[in-house]
Amino acid sequence: MRYGIAAVLGVTSGAAMILVGPLAGAAAGDLIINRIPYRNPDGCLEVAGKAMPLAVENNTATGAAVFRDSGCTGEMTGYIDPFNTRRPGPAPAGFFGASIKVMR
């Protein structure tokens, strides 16, 4: 019985770490946009002041949507699947936008 409470607390805190995880909603990995890495991206990423060609390398298990305007607003101009890469070029090769929203 003397180990009972300590064992329960240890198991409970271990289970909480598995459920919550260290990232709590962020996509684990890197989203590399025009050669700039965004570590464990989450939510809307402002990547340019105005729409421009984007090279996107998605090294996460989560997809990402590209938007023409800042704040992840305006037309969605593309979507990049998890563990995929898209380089600038004529559609559908590349993306054109100012912000990217990491999907959950």
C-alpha cells in the first residue's frame, strides 16, 4: 500500500502527457516556406505582406491551406498535403499567397 499512491500519480501524470502531448495543438515537425522553417506550426502563419509565389515543404502530419490575403483570409489558392513539397511554378505546380493556415 505504501507504493499505491505514488504508482497512481505516476501513471496518471504519464497518461496526461500522452493525451496532451508537448505541442498541445501544434503540428509536430517543420513547415518550410520559401526556405524559412516554421517549427511546430500552429494556426495562421503570415508569410508575406502581399500575395507572392511560395515554395512549401510540409514535414508535418497535418495539411496546410494557402490563402491569397494576410490573416488567412480571401481566396484559398492551394492546399498542401502532409509530408509533401510544392515549388513555385505554373499552376498546379506552385502556390500563390500571403498566409498559410495549418489544419488540425
